[in-house]
Amino acid sequence: MSVQHAASSEVINLPMLRERVETHHSRALVKTDRFEAMLVQLAKGRKMETHTAPAPLIVQGISGTVRFN
């Protein structure tokens, strides 16, 4: 089954994508050969394990707080 990504110039309504999650949830919003935008949700008090990626990371908080170690 193919994952549906946003098309060029398509507006993504992030609040509509929010779901209540028990631990964490992630989904690709946009993916090209040179760029990938992910929506990552963590439940309150949960941690993301150490993670690496082949490119720089940009984080934009939509709600709640985040602490980086």
C-alpha cells in the first residue's frame, strides 16, 4: 500500500492530523529526493530514543514542550 504524501503547494492542516497517542506516532507529510517533512507526536512524559538522520534536523513545536539532551 502506497503512502499518500502532500503534493507541491498543497496546504497541510496539522491540527487536523493530531491524534491522541499512547506512546508516539510519526508519519511522513512530504517526501522528495532531497527533503522529507515528518509529523512526530509523543505522548506527555514520553521520550524519543537516540535517533540519527542523514540530514540536518529542524524542529517546530505545535503544542506542549520539548527538551533536548
